[in-house]
Amino acid sequence: MHALSSLAPLAQAGVVAAGYDGNNLRLAERPAALVRVHSMVDLPRECPDLAHWPERTGGCLDADPAVLRLGPREWLLVSETQDADTVRDAVDAVVDRSSAAVYDSSDGCAVFRLDGAAAPWLLAKVCSLDVPAGLSGAWCARTRMGQVAVVVYCRGSASGAFELVVDRSLARYLWELLTSSAAHAAELADAHGGAA
């Protein structure tokens, strides 16, 4: 990551304990490289490196980097193992920069990982997404949590992990909303099972 991101968003905002760990719910801040791609034209499907990028909004390529289709001609690439420059260079090699913007938004965002049986309950408490437990396959959506714009990325793994991407300036607010609602979400999961 860049030198600017040496201090995590929550630490910059004065949050000391950047984790919640219950028996059926875990929430943690995660370092990640985030690269956005906005194109003025459809990406060429004949390009082998782009052939597996999701064609529909809400679709995901669950890999590293993960490729999230946020909207028409708009993608977000998320990597926990590569830095943003490496991801951006890979995109630059296959995307025509005369008709597309490719930029690093890592330093402008925070990423939280939410997982466990109570994760769908917590999401149901703080946003309007209908997130049934046991939903298979990777997907993404843009929503609002407490009036804050958030990208939700559901990993396709059996763990049912969610990545929440939020503007860095609003990270503390979202963190406090999630942690204050976590205990009740855990109670709901214990009382009613994994489905929200």
C-alpha cells in the first residue's frame, strides 16, 4: 500500500479497538487495495483478460483481485495480497486508457470484513438489502447504512464473509453503527438461526 495508508482509517479516526469478535459474529478492519475502473465504452469481450469480468451489475469475479461490477461500465477491483499499483498496472495492460479511467482509491476508503452466522442479521439491521443466510455465489451491491453509501461484497466462499467498502471520512461512523448493533444481531441469530 502507499505510505499514506500506513495508518489504518479507524486508527486515524481515533478508534482504538478495531475489532469485534463474538461467538457467531466477527467484524474487523482489513487492509486492501482498491482500484476503480470507469469506461466510456463497453470493454472488449474478446480480450482474454477481461472475458471473465462480470457482465451484469452486482456480479463478481471472486478471485484476487476480486472484480465487482458496480454499474454499467463501472468496476471495483479489491485485493488483499497485491498493492494498488500492481492491480492498476494489470488493468492498464488490457484497458484502453483513452476511453477509461483507472484509479487507485485505496487511501480514500476503508474496508471492513463481516462474517459469522449473525452477519446477515447485522446487515438486515443496518441496511435495506435482503441477505438470506446460506446465499451461495459471490455478489455485490451498493446500499446505504445509516445514510452512508457502502459497497457490500459477498464473497462466494462457504464462510459467508462480507466486505464493506466505505469512504474513509465516514469509517468511524459506520464502525460505531455496526459495533453498536452487533450484540443484538448475535442475539437474533442465536434465537432464530442464521437466516435474517
